Amino acid sequence: MTLVGNEVKVGDKAPGFAVVDKELKPVSLGDFQSKVKLISVTPSLDNRSATFRHGHQRAGFGLPDSIVVLNVSMTCVRNSTFCANAGIEKIKTLSDHATLHSACLGVLIKELRLLSRSIFVIDQKDVIT
């Protein structure tokens, strides 16, 4: 499989991104300024997403408000349906279906037009840690 875009490394300034939320409203990296961003990138969310469920449990118990947990995938309607059915409220689900900004993180799978499972931690100054 071919990953599109540049690989980012620890210490790099995080590239800006523009994705959409479950209401199809634009969301960007700047919307979470001065927060630590834990970004979980997944191909899709479904009932097998045990890792995502565990992340939700961790986000709901003990993470300070200075940390935001985001999930980015290519799906949007499926994300909100999955979260509603699973009772997941603490993780913001976002879709890159329309913008393909995931290429700036090097996680877009060219052949499938899906995202490669990845985790990024971005500090308050938008540096990849």
C-alpha cells in the first residue's frame, strides 16, 4: 500500500488540518489551541473498535480538560452512529472524507482512500511529541 504525503516526526510542527465534524462543520487544528491533542486515526469505526472504546473510557476518567481526544477517519455518518450506539461522548469524531488533509500527516492510503491506523500526540504549541 502507498501512503500519500510526508511522514511527520517527533519535534515537527504539526501541519494544519481541516476536517469536518458529525454535523459536517469544519474543524481545524487551531480549534484546539493551547490543548494537548491526542489524535487517533482509524480507517473506520465499527463494533470491533475495542481500542476506540478503551480510549473513550480513558478520556472519560482522569484526563484533564487540557487534553482533547480526537478520532479522524474517512467516515462521518458511521462515526456518529457508532458513538451514539456505544455511548461515547468524550472523543470528538471527525471525518477527512471531503478534504483529504490526512495526506499532510502521511496517513492516507492511496489505493483504498482510507486512513492508516495511527496515533499522534500534539502538544499545546502544536509540536508533534
